[in-house]
Amino acid sequence: MDWVHLLASRNTRMKASEIRELLKILDQPDVISFAGGIPDPALFPKTEMADAYAAVLDQSGDAALQYSASEGYRPLREWIQGEMARVGVPCDLDNILITSGSQQALDYLGKLFLNAGDTALVGWPSYLGALGAFNAYEPRYDRLDPKSNRSAQDFNDAADGRVKFAYMSVDFANPTGVTLDHQDRVNILQLADDLDIAIIEDAAYQALRFDGEATTPILAMEIADKGNIDACRTIYTGSFSKTLSPGLRVGWVVAAKPVIDQIVLIKQASDLHSPSINQMVVNYVARACFDEHVAKIRTAYMARRDDMLRALAAHMPDGVEWTRPEGGMFIWMTLPSHLDGAELLAHSLREERVAFVPGQAFFADGSGSNTMRLNFTNANAEQIETGIARLGQLIAQTISNA
Amino acid sequence: MDWVHLLASRNTRMKASEIRELLKILDQPDVISFAGGIPDPALFPKTEMADAYAAVLDQSGDAALQYSASEGYRPLREWIQGEMARVGVPCDLDNILITSGSQQALDYLGKLFLNAGDTALVGWPSYLGALGAFNAYEPRYDRLDPKSNRSAQDFNDAADGRVKFAYMSVDFANPTGVTLDHQDRVNILQLADDLDIAIIEDAAYQALRFDGEATTPILAMEIADKGNIDACRTIYTGSFSKTLSPGLRVGWVVAAKPVIDQIVLIKQASDLHSPSINQMVVNYVARACFDEHVAKIRTAYMARRDDMLRALAAHMPDGVEWTRPEGGMFIWMTLPSHLDGAELLAHSLREERVAFVPGQAFFADGSGSNTMRLNFTNANAEQIETGIARLGQLIAQTISNA
């Protein structure tokens, strides 16, 4: 049976995520891995989750095990409404939809906006999962750089007038760890207004700020400017994967009602609704201990970020640069331009048993071969010191051999 | 903010499911509803589910709350492998992928095969959720009728050679309750071989057979003929929604490895994976009590089917026809050709407080205005007798007024 001639053209653009393929290999216990982007399971609220599943099944078992509304579980949407108000985004329940992780929101937004050949503006680099989700709808990409002063006209010319949205991970971004400052956000909003396109504000890591001042979400800035969310072009995506648990697959989208109405239809056609029971459990756990639990995670991850920054300062040779994130899960490293992250990974796995993610896959234009992503949330202090020391030595050798 | 010019063209084909919109209205307690397609929550295995969530979190809490593989939880795939062998489908684990309900499998298969303008062969009528899922990929539809002898050439001519798959709900289909007999299945397989297209065998209701002989799945027939699953064009979709619980959103796809490999990529890009904990719980409950639990459901639903068939025979006037399903959840009614199911529903809700689903939405060509779907799984004997009596009276009046 030859399947190739039956496949839709979009499939030629869908390939295995290098990160997820890597994760399969990295189960060997002697490998120190900075490759994943996964939370430390030791910090999962296991007791609270067990209590919540028991309580939800005991008190509302029929609803928990039954089909439910595509929009999502109302009390959870009410909790999210409260959280959004806290970050400057007042909205109605009709502005909120529950998704199966924020990854699903990205898929749905690609489905909502992108015809084949339309242009999506993304960072160079961008979250790999966003590129993967959008690729299914066969877009072209152009570079969104909030510090550039490229004109709307220039973007439109490059895209034959078919720019649909600007996508950005805004806080401690995956993969760079970088947070967009206030002026960056003003610039993106201005560009989107000029182009009359949507903004997708990926706030998956927002709650994981360790230090520094919280930056106002783009959607909050826009609401302050335009009066109410239904007049806004910014679509905000959030997630419980980095705070409570990724295994339940619960995220959300906040946007103008016409956008939510359309995504409800997309969700109905794609998986009917997110699991009823998991939404009810997330609601239960969030109400019981969200702030307290997130404070605990932040403290733990901040210490690991500090460990990794200290180790990088101690062990990396001249010519290597890295970011200093104020939160999140990742540090982004830039090697001298003649070094190749993928080759370095091959050496590192073979000789040093240290893993990371080469950065090139995060670039929609295939550049960035001298970059790499380091995760600091799922390794302990000793692993961080040892792993970064080995990596520093390998990079120093590679530089001097080149 | 005007969104219309930003939306991808596929959105013009996505509209609210009439059934799901109806379900919102039907919460009034005095309405007798045969409209939904939902299981009776009184039959959910609540104790077993509570035990399973507690055990899974206690024994494997880290894995249950963590990210997991896009393919799905291996022990659950192993259990499914055993079940598939029981229905004549021997396969490897690599032939099995877990989805978020079988609805998601239909979305993914649309995404896998359909370019805009490709043709999907579907029944007249078909499962509404399948049409909804496929619509997002902008296909044309042509009629799949296993009892017709239309030639492959004729289908190809109508589709400019762009037929991609034949989709069929095979056992006690939603909405008709009809089961494809052996010869129907032979005919579909022959047609698909002649056209060199895929077959999507929707087996969501397969386990709910009340009486009669089990019919061999198309995939089993094809494996018997071609030697092994990797040589087969049939893609089988299954679900735990009708047996254990729809609220956990766990279903599966079984197909040749190249198909599964590609769907894994689609799943990775669309929601990473189905919830880890729910897959582990379904595995736990399925191993603890699947056969026993399904036997209990079958007995309960069979009694309701019998109640409804008895009530229909007693109360429906001449000129009304209905199916006699050997399982599943639905009876399909055909009214005299001048009657309209949607108008009848409006009258029925207003005057008789009885709900059902008008059949037209299930027809890709917009025909079938004189048909309707009756669900018998979520009403008790008294409601069935009363509701069908009222409906019979209304239909008799409507016929005599026409």
C-alpha cells in the first residue's frame, strides 16, 4: 500500500519534533539532561491532585465522566476570569475557552487564521511547538523583531498583503528565556494595528517569574488603550502545564468573543471538549492552592536558574554568550558563529553524556546553527554543576580545535 | 475589530453542531429528550474510576501528571492490542495510537488526507461529527452506498480523480442504528481497492451489540485477505466513550505503520499527547472490569431499545418507518416525504415537550429533511413510553393536517 499519493500536502511540512525524539533517547540514567522542557515531577501537587480526583468523583461523578461543553467547565473559566483580572485583563466568561494544553490553542489559532501561503510573523527563534502547529496550515513565515523598525508596508509587500498574525512567547520565552519589555510590546501592538492583524500572546510561562518586575500583558495594554477586550486584536494563551501539571492537558485562550465563538466550533469539530474530569480537578486544585503551590515552584526553579548561571559563568570559555532569564525554564546560549549546536550535541552525548537542544530547529528560516537551549528545571544542583562543567570543557576544546 | 478578512477559508464551513446546540436547551427538566447521543451516567463505573485515579496517583503519580509520548500510554496500547486480536485484527503496538476520543481521530484523518477540493466518500446520512471534522479541510463529498454498484471509474470521474477515503460507521451507526452486513463490507473494500483509497472504519459503537451475530470488522477482513495490517488500507477508530466514560476523552486508531507514524506527528503538533493520567486510568479500569462493565451496559441499553421499539410499534401511524438496531444508541425514523423533521421538532418542543434530532444535518447533500434520530440510552422506560406516544400523536396529527 503506497500512502504518499493519498496524503494532503500539509503533511510534507510535518516532521518529528527533534526535542521529543531526543527525549526518547535520553532515558539512559547516566545522561545529564538539559534537553527537556518538562517540570520537575517532584514538585507536582500529588496529594492535592489525589484529593481533588476523589472529591470531584464523589461529589460530581456523573458530570466528571460525561460529555461536557466545548467552551469548557464554567467554574474553571470563572477562576481564570479572576486570574486574568489580576493581570489587567478584565473579561467575560464568553471570552474564555478551555483547551487541551496551550499547544492546542496554537493549533486552533493556526486553523482559524491560516490559509496555505498566508504569512505568520514569528520570532527568530520561536517556540518549536508553535512552528509545528502552524506548519500544518502551510504558512510562510516572516521575522517578528520588536526592536526592528521595519514598516507595515514592508511586511505587507513581502507577504503579498497576506499577513495574518504575529506570534510571540512574551515572558521568559521558550527557547530564549527572554522577556519582552514594555517598549517591545508597544511596538508589536503598533505593528499589528498598522497591519490590521491578530496578535497571539503566548503566556505559558507567565506565572513562573522569579525576580524583576512583572510586565503587563500585551492584551492588558490593548484593553487599557481600546476600552474592552472585544475591541482587541490580541489573543492570549495560558496553561496549567508549567504550574500544576502538564499531564492533565489543561490550558486556555482569552480573546474577543468573535474569536472565541469560532474556536468553540473548531474545538467541537476536533475533539468535542477537553476532558471533563481534568477541568474539574484543575479548578479544584487551583482554588485550593494555586498561589501557594506556584510560589513553591518559583523558589525551587529560581535556585536552579542561579545554579546554572553560576556554573555557566565559571565554566564557559570566552566567546560564548547566554541569557539571564527572570523566570521560566530555559537559558539560551550562543556559541561562536563557526560552531554547530547539532554537532556539539553529538559529541556531548558520546563523550560527556550531557544533553541539550541545538537551537536551529527554533528558527523558521533555518538559521541559528550556533545556538542551543538549556533547561534548568529538571536537574539538581550537582547535575547542573557537573553537566555545565563538562559542556564548558567540550566547547572550549571545540573552539580551540576549530 | 473586523475579524472576517483574517479568517482562513475553512471557517466558512464550520458551523455549530445542531445536536450540541440542542443539548444546551434541553436542560429543562420537563422535556423528555431522545436528542442526545450520550450514555446514561447512572451506568458509569464511578467506584472503579475513583479506585483507579487513587491507585494511579499513588503508584505512578509522577508519570500520571507529567508530559508523555504522543503515541499514547504503552500498557493501554497493549490492552487495545489484545482487544483488537479478539476481533480478528492482530497488530503491533506501533499500529496503535491513543487519541482524545475517536472524534479526534476523525479530525486527524481529515488533516492527514484532505486537501481542499479532495473528495471524501460518506454515507447519506453520516455521523455529524465526522462531517464536522472533515469540513475543516474543505473536502467535497460523494455518496458511499455499499449496496450500489457504481463503478470506481464513475467515482473518479465525479471527483476529478481526487477521492481520498471512504468513511463509514460500521456497527449500529450513528445516526441510523444500521450495521453493515458482510457483503456491504466486501463491497466497500472492493471499491476502495479499485479506487486505491483509504477506508476509515468508525467502530465507536462496536462493543454495544445486544443481539445478533458480531460482524467481522472491515480491517479484520482485509488482514485475512492481504496477510498483515501494514498491507491494509483500512484505518480503524475505536473509543472508550460509549463503554467506560466519554468525560476522559480516550479513543484510539489502529492502522498500517506509515499512517500511525504520520498521525503521531499530527498529534504532536496539535496537542502533544492525550492526558497521561486519563490513559493510565482507562488502562486500569479496562483491565479491572471492561467485559463485565460492558455486559451491564448492554443489558440496560437493550431493554431500552426494546422499550422504544415496542412504543414505536404501538404509537406510530402508518407511513412512518424506523430501523431495528442490534446495538448502539440510536433508532432512525423516516417520515412521509412531505414531513419536515426540523418543523416537527419545533412543534414537539413547544407542544409535547419531546426532543429528538432532525435528520437533515446528517446528510452531506442537504437531503433527508423527512428523517429523525431517536436516542434510547438516556431515558427510562416510562419516559420512552410517554415520549414516543406523544410523538406518535403529533406525527399522526401532522400527517392528517398536511
